[in-house]
Amino acid sequence: MSAHAQTLRTSEADLVHDVLGPLPTADGRPPLFMIGQPMDAAGFRALASYFPERTVVTYDPRGIGRSVRRDGRVDHSPALQAADVHAVIEALGAGPVEMFASSGGAVTALALVEKYPGAVTTLVAHEPPLITLLPDARAAVRARAAVRDAYEEKGWGAGMAAFVMMASWQGEFTEDYFARPAPDPAALGMPADDDGSRDDPLLSDRSWAVSSHRLDADALTVAPTRIEIAVGEESLDTLTGRTAVATAGLLGRRPTVFPSHHGGFLDGEFGHAGQPEAFARKLREVLDHAG
């Protein structure tokens, strides 16, 4: 399935999105949007390939990938991104849609349902990193700051190594976590050299608005959207697995367990491969479930 790249030019950004398949859709079902953050459309190539009969739409969030922003800001706000996704849906005349959203994209999608409850019929929100929902929220915020500090002090390799240590830690962040020595980037296959850049959306504080977003549980509960919070079977005791469980609990439900880990829908193209075929099978099952 070939992707047709389109650009929606707004007053604040050029929102580049890829449409795979026809509009109106050939099967009569809503288009399937796949969104992430800071992941752009390229990260959904493998997953989309397992839905050849569906019209799939992916996009690059403003300021990431091909989407150029003109709003004078560098932070990544779920409210702004939700408005962007809604604008793309409206421009395509494609709503309401079904949506798979992962990581920061899951936060964007939840913000979308809060503000535009009629835009999405079914949302599968995969491991939204809402760290303020955790019982150890203060410690999680401290761990997040340590990643930023490592990045600011020593560059991308040190920052990413610190992020991997945070993301892979099992259970609550205790003093044992903070007592660990800084991880060696080279031991993780990462460059030790510092290229001087400090604009990475994952490692800087530019995406803290995403992980600090406060959900409107009442709005999400009354919205007509069917919301499924997804968690990877390998992620349950890690940071984003725990935030997924906490998000589901806030909404009065249990999370739906998916194969693999936080990047379970990825193939080997982006490093830590998941199980994209099994992941897609589970996603199809969830989307097709009418309950």
C-alpha cells in the first residue's frame, strides 16, 4: 500500500500526514488513524502494513519530522496537538475515525477525546506516559528531570542512556534507583560524543507537558468514544506500563494487555524490535470488538 503525503497548512504549522488507501474508505469503516509523539509517521510503517484493507492515516506532530511549526514555540502541548489532529480529520472529511495512539500520541488522543468527543469512535491508547498518576509521582518526576539533566550536561548519548535506565526500571522509583551510577552510553551502543544539540523532544524538557498532562476523567467517561487503554505484556512493571494501568484505573477500567513492550508494534528498523504481527492481530481484535 503506497502512502500519499498531504500537507494541511494552518496559521501555526504545516501538518504533514500520510494517507494509505482511499477516501472515502473502500470497506465502509472509518479511517484508522495511527499517532505517536515524539514518534512521527515513519514509526507506524510496519503496523500499517498489517491493515492492507483499511485506509490508514499517520501524521508528523507539529515541529517533528516533516511538520514545520510557525507558532514561535518549542514545547509539545497535548492540547495543541489534539487540535492539530482534529484539524487533519476535518480537512480529510474523514470523521469520526478509529484511532490507535501510542506513548505521547496516546496523551494527545485522550486530549482529543476530551475536547472533541465526537471525533473518534474507538480509541486504543497504548501506554500513555502520564507520570503524575503514579503513586510514586514525585520520584518519577525526579527521574524524568535526571534524564533532562544528563542530556543537558553531556549530550544525546548520555541523555538516551539515562532515558533507557528510567524506562526499563521495574516498579516504583526508590532510592536504590537514584543511587545507581550513570549508565555508560557506549555500553548501550550509543555515541559518547556530544554534537551540541539540545532540542531532542524526548530527552529535553520540551515534552514535559505531555507526561504532566492532567486528564479530565469526567469528560472522558461521558464521551461517546469507546476508550481502551493498552499495555504491553512485557511493560507491566515499567514506567509506561504502570502509567497505563493508572490511566485505566482513573477511568474505572482495566487495561487491555497487548503483546510485547512499549514499542511492540515496531519492527527492527528502529532498534528494539517488538512483535508487530502479533501486535496488529491484537489491535484488529480490539477494534473489531463491538462491546
